[in-house]
Amino acid sequence: MTIFIQALDFNLWDIIIDGPELPHFISQEGIKTLIPRSSYTDDDRKKVQLNAKAKHVIICALNSNEFNRVSSCATAKEMWDRLEVTYEGTNQVKDAKINMLVRVLFQFSRPKLGTAR
């Protein structure tokens, strides 16, 4: 999927991995608020369009169950992260799997005690 997305447009992959910087402003209280679409600049529209394109590419690759899992996501990054956790697990799960495989490998490579060589 990575190569497919990068081949379409490398900027799509950046949007999926880093997330889009959707047009917003920060109020005096420090609250981040999205800018209304009617106030978008041309650059803002390009960013939003790139996120929509990335979401479209992801959605087209999914079956109905996976689509239902990510359809509520606002950004392509959210979709990708949700799919990644679903199919690969969290970082803790990944670390646990790696540790388990290392232990199994160590058991196979370690000579057993009491056996003659």
C-alpha cells in the first residue's frame, strides 16, 4: 500500500504519515479552531484537497468491514493509524511480539545442556 500511495503522489504519503495541517486559527484563549471553508485561501484548499485524496485512496482499498472501522475518521492519518493498530497492534504489542520471537530464536540457537556434541 505504501508504494502504491507514493506512486500516485508522494505528498499523499506525507499527509498520511504526518497528518494534514488543516486550516485553523488559534484564539486568544489558546483554542485551536478550524477556519470555515468559505474563508479558505488557495493554499488551504490544496491542503484539504490532498487530505481528501489520501482518504479516497485508503477507502478504495478497504472492504466494507474495514471501511466501517475508519469511516468516522476526519483525516487520512487517523484512518491509517486506526488500521495500523487494528492489523499490527500498538507499539507495546509490537514490542511484545518481537521479544517473544527473539526468545524463541534464542531457544533454537542455544545448545541444550547435557547433550553430547
